[in-house]
Amino acid sequence: MNRASISELLTNALSLRLTPIAVSLVDEVPAGVPAHDGRVAAGCMFWERAARGTFATSAPDHELCAIGVHTHALAEPSPSLAGELSRALAVMADLDYVRPDEVAGIPALRAPVRHVVYGPLAESPRDPDVVLLFADGRQGLIVAEAAARIDGGVAPALGRPACAIVAQAVNTGRAALSLGCCGARAYVDALSDGVALWALPGARLADYAQAIGKLADANRVLGRFHQLRRGDVKAGGAPTVDESLARLQN
């Protein structure tokens, strides 16, 4: 499966409203990929912008959010970045939002990253390191079932900061769920109250996609099975499984 066909499978199987987003961590920007133009308040805003086209970023593009620079281990940050990170963490500690002893538990990439390339999966110039999916509860149910099948265990659910989901997926090689953080939910319109963010490691993307496709089909069939069964019981019946299956087939 190529990247375009995987993107189509994921989009159709899950009925995604936002195309799957490819995230690539690179030392050199692929030929033909433009640098991001403009300033954003936080690097998580790149996820949503990436649905409109592919672009490359580096540390200066992310530096209005010191936490994001930290989780992505972006190389060659501005000299002032360390002070901004310390100040941000101090404010969070004062609010009892992130305690000092919790900082080490925040996932961060293990090796410095010079550039992060974002864009639609279908047009990614290389195999991505991570693919991001914005999914509501029904869509996330299917992704969770597929991730458990491929990874052999339940995916972790992360809270703050949302950007740490990229490092979580890269460092572990397993899918992860982010419930977002108050910052990401302020900056990213796609993260509405009913939506969360999934990260799928690029190395096994085809496996996840195939599992999602099969489980989406199964969920549609079983969902109808249970709807019919609910109606029959409400009407006073006590159907067996075979009787409900017969109803489904008819």
C-alpha cells in the first residue's frame, strides 16, 4: 500500500473530517518542500495547517511554545529558549498543573531534530515517522481496537502536553492517544470537545490501516445487529443470537 491509498483507506473507514497528517523528523528538508511561512502561537497549530499542504519547520517556527520545542528536541533553539521553558514550567508549577517531579515523565524525542515536515499523508514526500488522526469517540473506538490488535496491548491515553504524543509514538513504536491539553484545545480548532488525537508510528502504518479497515466494517455490521436487537427486546421479544442474525441478514 502506498501513502495515498493508506490515507484513502483511513479517511473512508473512519469517515474522517480532517485528512490524516504526516509528521516527518528529518535532518534535511526533502526537495521541493517549502519552509513554513508565518508565525504560530504553538507548534500544535501546524497539525491543522498541514491538512492544506506540505511544509517544513525548524526550531524558530516553534519557539513561541517552549514546551513544544522541548518535546520535539528541536536543534539549535534560540539562546532565550531555555529561560522561556523554565519560566513556563514555573508558572505551571505555581498552578499545580505540572509539578517539578512530573517534568521528567513528559515524553520527549531522544535525539535532536533539525526539521519537522508536516503535510497530508497522501502527498507526503517520504514515509512519515508519525501519522496523526483527529478522531471523535466513535472513530477513536475503531482506532483503539486496531491499535490493541497491532501493538498487542491497550494504547496509552496522554494528557498535557498534547505535543508529547509525537515523541510517545516515536520512542515506543506504538500507537498513542492524546486527549489534548488546554493549550492545544485553545490553538487547534479541530480539537473540539468531542475530538481527540491519535498518533500512529509510521513504520507499521499499513498494518494499522488494514486493521482499521477490517474493524470499521465489523463495527458497522455489529452496530446494526445491536440496534435491531435493542428494538426487538424493547418490543417485548427475547431473541437468540441466531434470530438476531437472521433479522440482520434480512
